Amino acid sequence: MSHLKSVVPWEVWSRGNNNPSAISDELLVARLAETVAWCDALGPSESFRSNALRPSLFHDGFDDLVCGVGRARQSQIRQANLTVQHHTPLTVRGRFMVYFPDENLCDGYAELVSNGFFDVDNVPAHDTWVSYFDEEPLSRSRSRHLLCYVPVALLDAANEGIDGNPEQCIDWLDQTEVSIRQRVESLIRRA
């Protein structure tokens, strides 16, 4: 078990950490850990589009939007007294997925087959958002992506949406070539 340097709580969701090769391990682990703790604590019948974490209509881009959800989740974690594992490897039971907003055709099929885990625009439920990244080496349509955590209770629903998505704007992290994949895989352990 590796203990990383502590990250000051309010720094975890500071904007501007969207370069997958530049984000520190400490910050990435804190974001992963908080998202995993929150999602794993929610029951299968609870909404993963909670009002407490609802994204703001007024934001300054994807990074700002995701950080706003993260700050709200961090506050809810404290209020609920949830335990967050801040050491590596981070034990996870679910899977990580990636959403590529620039490849989206907004056809609504993923929403239908996933029972609302994805919305009509193929966006995963906001409670599952981990971090937004923008990396240059990928094709233009795959450079911007949102990393999400899918808890065990929602794996089947998410998989239905991914399998039925013709434009492939949503995919499991371990099925993609994004650079954050190797970083995440080096910091987690499957339960």
C-alpha cells in the first residue's frame, strides 16, 4: 500500500488540471477516491443524477462543470460522513468509462437502453464524473474526454448504452487508447 502526499481538500476540485500527463498522482487519486466512495455508497435504486450534485447551467467549459460537480460531491461526502480511501492502490469494484463529447450524435438510444444512466446526449450520470481531460496527441474528436466511474449496480445499464452507441462516443476506459488509462490502471486494484 502506498501513501501519497495529502492534497488540501479544496485543491482537489480546482480548475485547470485537465492535462492527463500533468495532473499529479495525489490529485488524480483524490478525485478517483471521492467519486468511487460516493458512487459505491449509493444504492441501485438511487439516482446517479442527484439534485445535490446537479451541474450548474452557468459554467466556463467542461473543466469548470466537472469541478463544480466534484466540489458538490466532496461537500456531500463530508455531510454523509463517508469514508474515502486515499491510498494506492485504490480498491474499486466497478469500472471506469470515458465519454467523448465531440463524437456525440445525440441520438438518445443510449438513454433508452441504459434506463437513463446516459441522457439523450449520451452524457453519463453526473454523480459518476471523475475528471475532464484534454490531450493533444489524439484525433481532434477524441482529444476532449470525461472520465467516469460506473459502480457495480450500474454496470449492466452502462454496458447496454455503450454497446448500442453507434458513434462510439462512450466506451470503457480499458477499451480506449487515452493516456489517462495507464495512469488510472496503475493507481487502482479490482476488488
